[in-house]
Amino acid sequence: MREKIQTLIKNESFIQLVKYGLIGVIGLFVDFGVYALLTLILEFNPELANFISSSCGLINNFFWNSYTNFKVKDHMLRRFIEYYIVGQITTLFTTMCLFIFVTLLHQDKMLVKMLATIVATLLQFGVNKAITFKK
């Protein structure tokens, strides 16, 4: 069992997943910070605020992942466009969750945003590793 854990810890994909998660936490602070500012202080509607805040988080995370995690610096514009598209597809998912659970069902907007973001992040890692940051 110990050998399996050591093998997993040394596995490049596992290391990238951990780094992706850590970078994601930084992006969450950016995303949630902007989202909170827009919804709680500036009183934007949740769906518009989600699009703006997730865009800020995506831009932040793209550069961190490019330079520190996947270490790819070629074709940056193409990679950014792919990353942004993947991110915005998952943003559509989180926005639909916000509309359904916050706007229609009156659930807590921060809790819904958090849970939807966790699911979206797992999906993003798989697609970005396979396509966007492929060497």
C-alpha cells in the first residue's frame, strides 16, 4: 500500500492535479472576491457577476497554469482561447446552477456558487490537461 501511495505521489499527472487545485484556490479567491464585490456591494445580478468574476479567475489561472504547472509557453494565444472557452463552458454550468438554485429556488448564492465551482473545476482539469496544455 505504501509503495502505491509513493508511486501516486511521484506520478506527473497527480502532481499536476494537485498544482491545478492549488492554482484553482488562488483563482477561487479572485473569482469569489470579484463575485462578492459585484453582488454584495455593487448589487449586480448573480448571473452577470458570475460571468465577470469567473473571467477574472480564468485569466489568473491560465497564466499560473501555463508557467508553473504545465510549463508550456508556446502558442499562448491559442492556448488562452482554448482555456477560456473551456472555462466559459463550465461558467455556463455554474450560471445555470445559480439561476436555478438562487433565482428560482432562493438558495444561498455563495453556497451554490461554491458547490457548482467544485464540479466545474474537476471537469476543467481533465479537458485542459488533455487539450489546452498538451505539449
